[in-house]
Amino acid sequence: LIKLKPVEPYAWELLSPFNFNETQVSNLLNCLERENRKIFHSSTHRLVKDRGRLVISLLNRKKQERSVKIMPFARRKRISKPLVLSFERMKEVKSYEIPTTANTASLDFDKLQFPLTIRKWQTGDTFFPLGMKKKKKLSDFFIDQKFTLKEKEQTWLLCSGDNIAWIISHRIDHRFRVTTTTREILRVVNTEQ
């Protein structure tokens, strides 16, 4: 977009169908080469300038997605909202092989506090990334993993009490990992992947 000359009419042709006005287009053009992230809203769309990209998405008019509680269960459980997850308690710890896929979490069942909660991330959230013994801000984890704003907004957390046990389909918390002293495993699979 920056290479087009004159840029103004091209930008207007690109953005006016998404209900952005001339002032917004002008403000976007003024920040293209300067600011790292900037967000613009029209009546119907959101434009995010992030990491050298312009991402336009339809505004989400749905109700804010709420948290979901997972009550204790005997063997298996499956939920379909807000995402499709299957839960399985496993007592065969010695023969269990921890899957290496990101969509599966293997957690020490005895370290979990029920009910578990599935929720979106919030400012100030912290966790202990697998392999680390000190906590990290979730916002810093997102930056390190190069999450886009949309990816952050679509990220769900599995929480045990006030602690994050799993950034679903990304990373488990070190405190809930399976160890040689684990007596029972909770395997959680995100089947939407």
C-alpha cells in the first residue's frame, strides 16, 4: 500500500467498502510507517495495523463469551461450548506416553482444583510456562509467540482455581505437569484443531 502513488485514492477505494471514513483513512496513512499497532473502528468493521499488516474483520456483535465451569467427573467428560474439549481421567500413569501435539494437555489430576474454568485471557494473567520455574505475563508470552491481536482474542484458558493450567492448544503451566510422582492424569484434548 505504501508503494502505491498517490496512496490516498487507493487506500480510500480499499477501505470505504468497510465503512471507514476519510479521516480514518488519513489517520491510518499517517501511522503506516511509525506506530507498531493501531486499531481503527468503523460502524461495521475493525482494522488492526499490526506487525506490518492491515487486518480487517467484521465487528463481533455477539454477547461477550462467558466462562464455563467443569465440575468433577468420574471417568470421561466432553463439552461442546465454548469449544469442543474432551476430558479423560487416566490411572495408568506408568505406561502413559505424553502426547507432543499442542492440542492435547496432560495434567497432574491431584494438583487441579475443581471446578475447572474455561475462560478468555485477561490483562494481568500470569502462568509458569512448561520448563520454567518463574512466572510470566500472558501478554509477554503472546508477544514472544508472535500472536496477532485476533489470535489473542481467540485464545481460551483452562484454569484451576485462580491459576492457568493450560493455554488451550499452546502451552501448559509447569506446576500442573505430569511428573514421576503423578498418580492420576487428566488428559484434555481440543478436538477443534
